[in-house]
Amino acid sequence: MRPKFNHQPEFDFHHRSNLKLTNDYYEKYEAVSGILDENLQIMDLVHEDIKDVLVSTTSDDRRGSEYRYSSDTVLRTVICQVIEGDSLRDIIIRIDDSNYLRRFVRIYNGPMLDYTTLCNLKNCISVETWKKINEVLAGHAVDQGLINGEKMRLDTTVVETNIHWPADSAQLWDTYRVLARLIEQGRAIDPAVVGNRRLQTRKAKRLYAKISRMACQKSTVQEKLRPFYERLIELTLAICDWAEQVRQNLEEGCQQGCWDLHQSVLAKVIASEIAHYHQLGLRVIDQASRRVLDGETVPNEEKIFSIFEPHTELLKRGKAAKANEFGHMIQIQQVDGKFITDYEVFEKRPVEHELLKPALEKHKQLFGRYPETVAADKGYYESMSSIAKLNKIIKVVSIAKKGSRTEEEAKRESDCAFRSAQRFRAGVEGTISYLKRILGLFRCYNKGLQHFVCTIGAAIFTHNLLNLARA
């Protein structure tokens, strides 16, 4: 039984390559493996989250297999997925086909994890655990003298959720097709709970396609779209009411014991999904009616941008390349050497200058003192009085002011130490670019807010491992 570690290598045929590029690839993974072995507390934290599911999904009686995977294997597979930039399905194939990656994840010549098992185990690692193991790794880097706290830089960016452009017609069509699918699933259990009404899926899809085509034409005015929207909203509202009746019939059937155990469990799942999407669908209908039919401007706080990722937030940050971003803001806190000492994920966009003091306190908690230099962009500027307070405990506060400057403020920003710190601050942009381009934080493809935050935690943990591996 090996639930946590599998340190005993099995016989394999791994040989060093004659290519320097390939050997560099091996050395990267070997360095990461060594860091993980030096920090057993990381594995303890992960094991605490997944130990029960690990046994239940890889137990002896499952398909007659006697092999048990370890928590170490699960974490290493997730790290490998982030480094390689693959989906869960693709990383399973890549590891299964690579003798070296099998050694890294410590499966060796044993049976490979299947996709479903890996997905279940990965999802068991909580948001808090990813946060804690990043803190453990940061503490290790401090103890080994690999990073120092003399300088600190902050920046925010947006990680997008996996949604399409949230046009009203598209969201109405999403609502209709999802509820139609659930109604059909209810019909398969018992036609009586659905009744004899017919779905109008093709009609709804044609209306959505018509609106989309007309909206792309420059000559189209909003008034021309109104009749098509009215019909699409009418269809969506009708299926919402119908789906609610189906949900009630399914719940009543479960209470009365009309079906066998399997059908009852399935009916409860369908009823739960109908309730979820019915509530979101009503919000979609409400905002589409207010915006298109009534001509009302709906505040962003009241909008829903996807029924599949309802936690998504619209962020307008004044970026020329992308005026509107749909996702969540994150903050990166970094020291010299590109090590990310802390990160935060915000469900709602915060006021940036309010994030500065908590970041400084976390820095002090890790290093035992405040940094000598703090650098951030203009979003973190509050006032000159707040800068003056920070200068009492921090030597250089390199945060430029928005708008016009007085002579005193211009002199402060032209100082050599200030400008040097701003050059240091620019380095965090490279880290953000690396996280997005290489480690997959351009867009999160995992569903739900909790998995969204876990994805960011896994990417930052992997970034820090690679950073220490290069040190």
C-alpha cells in the first residue's frame, strides 16, 4: 500500500540523450523533483485532501487491479500538466508514452492513471491547500537563501473564464438549448412528467442565428432586431416555465417512489440542474428584456455573462488591445529573482490602492521585515499623504501618480532610486506574460469559481518550482 509516496523505482530503460536540448529538459524535471522531495510538508497537505478519494478510486477491487497510486503521483502529474501546457486527457497520453515522465510522476512501469481518476483527484485539492503549499515553498526559498525581501513589486492582471461573447441572443439560445436537453432527459425517465408539448429548438436556433447575422451588419439598427428578440425571449420564457413544471413533477415522482433506484437518482440530478439553469435563465431573460425591449442600461453588477460560468465579471481596464475582459482580477506579489511570494484572486474587482498594505504585511510575515523598495503601477497610488506614511517604514516607494503633478511630485518621480525601482517593477509584466503564454493562465478552462482559483494556484506553484529549479 503506497497512498502517499512511491519512492521505489522499478526497472526501466531511461538513458541520457546525446542532445543538449533533451538533457536540459530532463534536468529541469530532476530539479523540480528534488525540490518536492526536500519539502515533505507539501505532500502532507496534498495527501490530506485526496487520501480518501485516492483509496476509493484506486482500490484493490477496482477492475481487479492491485496497484495503488500515491498522492505524490497525483501532484507531480498536475505539475507536469501545467509545464507541458496540455489538457488532462493529453497529459495522460504524453506521460503514458514517455519513460522519463513516467519516472518523474513515479508510475514507472505500472498502469497509467486514467483521465477520470486524475480529474477526480485533482479536483479534490482545495483552494486553501494550493495557497498553503505555495506558502511552504516560499518559506523553503527563504530558509535556503534563494530569495530575499529587499525589493517587492505588485501588479494585477485578468485571467479570463472560458465563455463566448455574452450577447443577449447567444445567452437566450444557451438557456433554451440547455433546458431543452434536460427536458428530453426527463422524458427518457418518464414521458408523463414532461407531457405532450413539443420543443421548438430549431426555431430558437434560427432566431438566434438571424439576430447574430443582422447584428454583424453595419447598416442594421437596433429597432430592426426588436421583433426577433421578442420572439426569442417569448420562446425562452416558455421553456423556463415548462422546465419548472418538469422539475416539480420529477421531485414529486421521487417522493412517491414512482421509479427504481437508478431512475430516482437520475431524476434528482436532472431536477437539480433544471433548478440551477432555470434561475439563471430568468436572469438572462430579465436583462435582455430590459436592455433590448425597454432600452434600459443595465449595470454590470446586475448582469450575468454566462449561464455556464455565472461568476464571471466584466472588467474594463483601459487596455487598448482588449477593452473588455471577462473573468477575474488576480494580484501578483513578487520579489527580486521573479519568485511569486503571494497571490490573490478576487471574485469582484477591488480598489487597487487598498491592496498595498495587506501585501506589505504578508511580505513582513514571510521575511520578518518590510522591503526596502516597493514598486507598483499607478493603480496603487492613493495620495501623497499615504506615500509619506509608507516612507517612514520603506526607503523607496515607487508608485507614480495619476494625472497632473506638482513640482514636489515631479521631483520625487524623477529621482534615480524611483526610476530604478520602476524598471524593477516592469519585470512583473514579463512574469504575467509567462504565466499566460506558457503556463496557461490566458484563459481558465476549468468550470466553477473554486476550480478557477485552484487553476491559478497550480500555475503559480509550478512557476515558483521552475524558478527555484533554475536558481
